[in-house]
Amino acid sequence: MEDQITRITSRLVVPFIQVYGIYIILHGHLSPGGSFSGGAIFGASLVLVALSFNLEAGSKQIPHNAASVLESGGALGYLITGLVAIALGGYYLSNKAAGFPMGEAGSLFSAGAIFIITLFVGIKVASTIATLFYYIIEGEK
Amino acid sequence: MGFSEHFPALIVVVLFFTAFISPLLYRWARKLAAPAVIAALLAALAMVVVLLIQVQQFGIYYYHMGGWPPPWGIEFKADPLRLYILVVLISVSLWIFIYALRDLGHELKTRVIGWYYTLYSVLVGSMAGIALTNDLFNLFVLMEICAISACAIISIKEDRECLEASFKYLILSAMGTGCFLLGVVMLYMVTGYLNYSFLYQALVEAFDFYPLNIFTAAALFIVAFGTKAALFPLHVWLPDAHASAPSPSSAMLSGLVIKIYAFALFLMFYEVFPRVVLEAVPLSEIVLWLAALGAMFGSIYAMIQTDLKKMLAYSSIAQIAYIFMGIGLHHSLALVGGFYHIMVHAVTKAMLFMVAGVIIYSTGVRRIDQLTGIGKVLPVTMVAFTIGSASMVGIPGTGGLISKWYLALSALEIGRPIFVLVILASSLLNAIYYMPIVINAFMHQDEFKKEVKPVPGIMQLSMVVGMVFIIIFGFFSKPVVTLLEQAAALFF
Amino acid sequence: METLQGIVDNYYYMVAIILFVIGMYTMLTHSNMIKKVIAMNIMDASVFLMFVAVGYAHGSQAPIIRDNVEIIYANPLPGALILTGIVVAVSVTAYALSLVVKIYRYYDTCDYDEICEMRSKE
């Protein structure tokens, strides 16, 4: 599908969608939304690129190797954050009790482990949605 | 307790960790991928054993995720029964994995084997979580993870039957989890808790005011877990799914996955719903009669099958019924029998599916009537099949006898001899469809005509290990039975 | 009359249950696989609706602390749980759809009955 209007529109819109997705991921601990919603928005922008241009352009934007590293890395980051809490003397996934810096409530860098975990889950969700889409489209390849 | 206090969480974490690292390893350091999974399973097994020893010394132990105490946080519980299930789960899955190392290359494309390791670890990890968790919503999430990964290890072999079977399985298990979540909502509505222990207490009080909610929840739970554990007549997905899957997946699904849901239903009946609820409606009775029907009909269906793996799959329906019978009879000896059967059947059915896998690997035969005379060309395999079928029938000297013995004993003790008859009849039916295969394999004068590929050593070794364990379960049942008796005593 | 009043007051539970039954019925009886997947989503959504409705109290607000004013707030726990539930439902849907795509490649149809017919002819 090669449509001039969708191409130009999506070229205009995609950066804003991506920034919005990142914003929602980063403010997950402050406002409604969070890793899944933000990651889904970010992933949707990648799907939009693939739909309005063609598959190769989309694949170039997030190559398969990088996607699988991001996917695994997001999940591993989550698990490691939990393990760090044990190493610091708390329980698995402990936050304040394990001594993660809490920061000032309401500021961007606050809420300790939750901020880190949200970031990792956001990465994981965004890359998973993109790869799922590509796998369904490409199928056998 | 030192570092070991974190073990309940770490058992699950280590398996998920390997799950996510193995696609990376498979891409860049292919030789390390399989050893990583084996190492994770060994580590998990070691942790479970340490926990079991500690729990027997110091009593039941609770682990609070993130340090949040219940009812707010997620709680993991380590008691002897759950740890016993975990020992069975992890050791059997380790054994199947070692078998799978050779068989997978034959049944799958090389490209997807790394993903198979991921799915396998996720499956084992989620099942470990189901056994350990003490929180209904956590159970829901783990059940969905388990359902997806269980479907995926079927559909990873991309032929038509596998895809269709796993779609059927996925739809029915999605129905199961939908029902389960609705039941959870019903319970949350009237109590405000999701933690088993809190629910158990709150439901006693809530039962006076909102009995309908609680009955609905109980009914939904029976449908949910019945579907997932293939309780007759909700078993329709099982034969296709278990028969078409690659052999290691069949061994895993038939050996472990359906049992973990039976165990979850047990937890609902004994740790979530208080006695008043179970006495007000005959929930156990329903499960008991469905199980009795399943034990008969599963075997009858198995008799008319022509495909070896399909026959084994139908036999699983009959065998899971014994476990449900153990739950439904409501007696401590029945629990011992049912839980002993979880272990025995996990090993036996996994071994029988391995045998089927070996037969397919080396001769390509799936039909039962083409197996005549195969005992002379694949002796170890067919001896394993013989011992496995003996254990299914319950011949003395095999593990199958012990569990049936305890079930029958408890049925007599509570004065319901009809279930002894059911067990006997079902064993007889088992003999009717297992024994002809054995007899034809060894004593038929016809030669086996097909070409035979040599069986790899590691596959033979896995089958030998299975045989040895089945016989050990038959002769040295004492330690396990003592453990189970102690554990069952907590509920009566 | 009292029962009727109860039903009217709690209409969201009724809606949820009706949706649940519609979803389950469609999922089990329709032969089109895409419809099955959609019905699965309807069923999940109905349970989520019910769960969120459980957490709501009449006239309550979002559970966000501001300036230490005492407010009646909705129970945040069901919301948090349902978010997890939605994630799970999304992944199941994605997996189911990818299976449908694969099955479609083999048979050129999404209809389960037609597939059964084709298989019985073989």
C-alpha cells in the first residue's frame, strides 16, 4: 500500500505518538497510565509505520535482532530489579524497604524501584507489540 | 533462615530468568542454551528440597512479595503438600527436558528450538507459581501464562493438526480462565480479599449473607479447573492437543499440566472454601461422580482408538479422574492416594509418551495395529511400555497399585464401596487396551516389517530412569506416603 | 418489587453477566474462528467490567491524594488488577489471532466447520 496522504500524515504524527508514549511510560508512577499503556502507544506507532509505508521500512526501524534483545532485556531487567532488592536486604521486589532512593513524591525521579520497573516493562511491551505484529504479518519467513 | 527465606520467590524467578535469557543464548551462544535450562531446573529442584527440609523442621512458611503483608501483597506459601508437588513437577520436567534434547531436533525446525526452551521454562515456572501462590489473582495470571505456554508448545510444531488442536485448547482454556476470574470477582465482591487464608475466614461470615455468590463462585471454579484439568465431560480438547503435540510436549502436558490444575482445584476446596460451604452444597460429590464417570469413559474411549498417542491421551482422562476422586472423597487416605497418583501418573504417562516418541522417531509408526512384533526390534522401549502399562493397570510391584490401594481403602472406610468397584472396573478396562499392545509386541510371530533407526542413548536412558522409578514407587512407597499422611492430617 | 429495584440499582452487574453469557455462547457455538476470538474478548471484557464495578462506590472519585482533603474514593485495587487482566487478554488474543492466520494459510478459510469437512474428505 503506497498512499501519499497516509504516508505524510503518519510521518507527521509518529514522532508525537512516540514522545507521548515515552511520556506516559516515564510518568507511570505519577499519573494514570504507565508501562503497559505507554508501551502499547509506542508499539502502535511502530505498527503505524509498517502499515503506512511498507514492511521493510518498518522492519528497518526495529530490526529483529534488536527487538528480541529489547524484549528479553525488558523482562530480564524486571527480574533483576527484583533480585537487586534481595541483594540489598529486602524481599523480592521490595522497594523502600530495600533502600531504593524514593525521591520526593510527585517529582519525576521518585518512587524508587517502581520507576525502574515501569521503564523496563515499557520497553518490553513496546517491542513485544511490534514483534508480534511483524510475526503475524510475515508468518513463515 | 538466612538466604533460604527467599527461595519460594527464587524458584519461580530462576525459571523465568532462564526463559528470557535462552532466546538470546540460542542466537549467540547456541551450545549454552540447553545447559542453562538444565542448570535452572537443577537450581530450582535444589531450592525446593532445601525448603522441604526446612518446612518439615520449622513448619509452614510464608513469603511476602516486596515485603507487603497480606491481604495487600502477594503471598507465597511453602507447606509440605505444595513442596511435594513442586518436587514432582520440577524433577519430572527436568527428566522430560533431557529426553527432549534429542527428540526436538527430529520434530521441530532448528530455528524455533530456542523458543521452545523459553516456552518450556515459562511453563515450568508458571506451574511452580500456581503451586506456590496463596493469592487468587496471582493464580489467575499464572494460569493464563501456563495456558498460553502450554498451547504454544503444541503449536510450535507448525503442522495442521497441531495448530487446530492448540486453537481448540486455547479457546476452551480461555473459557476456563474467564469463568475462574468471574468466580474470583464473586468472592471479592462479598469479602474484599483475594488471599486464600483471609478468604477462608471471611467466607464463613459472608456465607450467612451472600450464599448465592459463593455457590456461583464454586460452580464457576469447578467448570474452570475441570476444563483445564480435563475432568470428564469437559475433556474434549485433550485428545487432539496431547496426541498431535511433539512427544516431549505431550509428556509435559499429560504428565504435569493437567495435574497442576487438579491441585489448584484441591486448594480451592480445602484452603479457600470453608467447610460450611462444602457441606451446604454437594460440591465434592459432583466432582466425585464426574471423576467416576471419567474413569470409565476415558478408558472406553481409549479402547476404540487406533492411534497410539491418542490412546495414551484418552487414558490420561481416565487417570486424572483418580486424582479428582482423591479430592472428592474427602478423606485423608483418599488424599494420600490422589496425591501419590499425581507422582506415579506424572512419571508413568511421561514415560509412555516418551516410548511413543521413540517409536515414532525410530520407525515412524503411530498406528497401534502396526506395532506387532516391535518388541523384538526395540526391546528396551517395549519393556518400558510394558512396565508403564502395568503401572497404569495397577499390577503389584508398580506405583499404580499404591495409589489405587489407598483410594479403595478410603472408599471402604467412609462406607462407599461403589467407588472401589469403579476403580476395579477402570483398572480392568485399562488392562483391556494396554495389554494387547504388549502381547502383540512380544509374542506375535509376525516380524516387524518397517525400517528401524537406532535409538539414541539418551532417549533409552530416560526410559530406563522412568522404569526404575515406577518400580521404586511400587516397592518403597513408605517415605512419600508418610510425608503425604502428615500433610493430609493438616486438613482433617 | 425489591428484587426489581435491586436489579435496577445494580444494572452494571446485570450488563456484565449478559455480556459474559453472550461471549461464552458465541465462543462455543460459532464456527468462525475470528468470531470466537472476538467473543473471547467480549467475555473477558465483561468480567473486567464487573470487577471494576465492584470497586466503585456511588459518588466516589479517583483514588489520588491531593492536599489532604478527605474524599470518598473508588477502590483502586480492582483497577490495578484489571489492568493486569487486560494485558493478559491482549496476549491471549494476539496468540489466538496468530494461530488463526496460520490455520488460514493451510485451509484458506476461517470457518471451523469447513475445516472439519475438508479434513473428513482426506
